[in-house]
Amino acid sequence: MPSLDELLSAVEGYRNEMVEALTEMLRIPAIGPESGGEGEFERARYVRELAEKCGFEDVENFDALDERVRLRSRPNMTLKRKGNSEQTVWIVSHMDTVPPGDLDAWTHPPFSPKVVDGKLYGLGAEDNGQSLIGSLFAARVLNEMGITPERSMALAIVSDEEMGSDKGIKFMIKEGVFRQNDFIYVPDFGEADGSLIEVAEKHILWLKINVKGKQTHASTPEKGINATRIGNEMANFLSDYMHEKYAANDPMFSPGISTFEPTKRLQTVGNVNTIPAEDTFYMDFRILPRYDPDEVLETVRNVARMFEDRSGVKVTIDIEQFTKSGKPSSTESIGLMSLASAIKKVKGVDATPKGVGGGTCANYFRLAGLDAYAWETVDECAHSVNEYCKVDNMVTDSKVFATLLGYLCYNIQ
């Protein structure tokens, strides 16, 4: 049995291959149909080939039907090395990405990944490519020992994380892939120094709010009802009012408050001199678990009725996403302590369990009654132009994953 130091040295030896593997994977688009993409099928094919090179012989597919993509399928897979126990240690990562947005804004093209000054640029490099590749190579080092683990060791590679996970991790949980006593890690959230282990998430509520007024010429606004003006007022009022009404601060979370932010807005009229009859804007709510999200939604509807009565507009509210938060994962479990010990061993950092506003696959495990822990080292450039991951972060996190798997699956100390 190798020592931990020998494991870490073996992971370091794969640095160049990790960079090459992530580079090749990022060349393959994996954008969901909601954003005009064809899904993750081609990227999944590459990941399967890479899994074989990393020594996984037990690869199982869990494809979810999706009529919106060309092959009518959203790929999910498990890569497993069976141990003496059915209890399994899982690392869960996702293949899909958000769309790149304005291609002209990218200095480094999103599908032509390139390493510059120790950073690998490309769409999905940090979210979630660095952890997908890092966990694969961590498992590769352990697979190459040729020793049967005590606990089973597995990776879950999933689709559809960016748009709600119905065709991804939620589908796999319904399929009964995971057991109550499994250890589950989701490396899809973190901080630049690796000091945060995410153990809880806020409720997520995304709203599409449509305001209908009356169109007229801009020189005679009194003859119409300006939907954009009313929409602006309503968005600003909602943001201020909700922050005041739901103002609690919970130190377990970062940030410790609920947030209510106006975000996306649809185009109204195509010319300057027309009062628009319709305005559509979106709001992103991240709500502390102490509040009932159904009651929060009813508050929004009450505000909408107030604006209707006051201005004569018609307001409709559609829910784009509504994800309630699960019970926080235990902060006293072997799973958490093992991860914290691995981080300390590799990075010399004392990692603290915290709750966050971002959404990850970990919350769906918690909703199913399973503890799950989200951790990685990131510069927090996900969903941004010129997204990148630091090569050092990918390799160092891979060492943390190898150490964690060594602790729990092979009793390497």
C-alpha cells in the first residue's frame, strides 16, 4: 500500500495529462436545449473514453429521455470500482455549461481552450471541468494500485446541472443510484483559498414578471400606460421591499442575508419614440431556509396586485425555477471530517462548513435525506467571459480528492 506522499506525487505526475484532457473536453460544446444547444452527448463520449484510460471498467449509463435534443437523450454515467463493502464514496461533477454569451467579448475563444500564465481558458473550465478532470485522475492513481478498496469508490458524471438537473442528478437519485449511508462529495462550489465546505444552500426562486400596459406615441404618454416605467418601478420596489421584509442575517451562510435581485430583461419596443405596452423582467431570489418560500412568493403576488390597482397594468408572474433547500448536511460526520482532514493535509488550510446562496447538485441529495458536501478551490469566474481555471487549482484539488478517497476507501493514513 503506498503512502499518502506517494499518492500525491503520483497525482502531480499527471499534471500535463490533466491539462491535455481538460483542453480536449472543453473543445466539445455541452450546452442544454434551453440555450439552443444539443446537450452533452458528444462530451459524454469523450469522458467515457477518458474513464477507460483512468482504469474504470465498471461504467454504467443512466441516460434521461429528452425530446428536445437530436439524440433524444441526456447522458449520465457512473464510474465505479467495487469494494469489499457496498457503501460507496462518490464524487459528483457535471458536464454541461451555460452558453458563452457574446463571442466577441471573449479574448480567448470559449471552445478553443488555451493555457496562459498558468490559467486554462475556456467555457466550463472552472464550472465544472477542473473538478471533473481532477477527480478522474485522482481515481486513476488509486485504480493503478490494483487493490480492492474497502468501501466502493465511484464518480458520477451528470448532465443538466445548469438548468435545474431534472435530466441529471435528480433523475439519478430517482433511479436509486445512491444509498443512505454513502459518502457524497460535489466539487462545484468553493473559494480561492479552499477554506469553505458548503453544507447548506438557500431556497432558490427565479421569477419571470410580465407587465402589460398600453402602447402609444412617446410624445403623448398620457394616452397610454408605459409598461417599462411601471416594470422599472416594480423591480426596484420588489428588491428594496423584500430585503426589508426578509432581513434576517444567518452567520452560517455566506452571504448571511437573503438576496432579491433583478437580472434579465427582454427587449420592449424596437424604436425610441414608442411607449411600450409590455415589459418583461426576471428576478433571482436566494432565500434563507428560515423563511417559507411559498410565503415569499405570495408576497410578490401581493405586490403585483398593488401595482395593478395603482397603475392599471396587468401583471403575470411565471416561476422559472423553484428549488427548496434541504436539511443542512451534518457538520459532525465522518464524511465532513475526512474532507477537512484531506484539505488540511494537502493545502494546509482549515476549512469551515458554511451555507451558500449558489445552487449545486448537493442540495438535491439533501432533499433526498442524504448528506452531501461541496468543495473545490476556485477563482469564482464561472459563467463569465474568459472563464478559466488555474492549473494549480486543478492539480492540487485532485490531490485532495486522492487523499480523501485514500482515507475512506483504502484506509491510507
